[in-house]
Amino acid sequence: MDHLHGWNDFMGTLTRCAVHPGIPMRNEVRRLRTEQGWTQVQFAEALGVSRQTVNALETGKYDPSLPLAFRISHLFSIPLETIFFPGEHDSPPTGGKR
């Protein structure tokens, strides 16, 4: 039941972001990628996107589409909400600008 409660909290926050599109999403893509020892090029090829797309994701300049977010989640074998999360009061982890 705790998992469901956490999911409901996450979805509620996502809803607030959808209602207030100025709230950027944060992500752990760079940290996860480097922990795997993958270059941006290797990661991009595995996802079927450009290296520039990976860079934009990591610097917080681009929020992925839902299908791409699911591919990223699948590639790391971890849930979406542990990779992507609303950053209501913080800048993206890498200091990127939107």
C-alpha cells in the first residue's frame, strides 16, 4: 500500500506541473548513465535518439516525451518516478536552464 501512496503523491505532483507548465522536471539521467559507464553517444544509440537529445535531457533543457521516458526507465530497469520528478523549487540537478 505504501507504494501506491507514493505513486499517488508522485501523480499529484505531476498534475501540478501539468497545470503550471513553468515548473521544470528534474532527472537523474546523467548520474544513472555515468554509473553504467555509458557515454552520451552509447546511451543515445541505445535509446534511438541523438547525442544532442541526451545532452539536452541531462542539462534540463528538454523534458522527454512519455514514450522516451519509458524507454529510459526500461533501459535502467528502474521506475520512472526514480528518474524523473518535479523540481518545484530547485533548478535541474546539472544547473541547466530552460
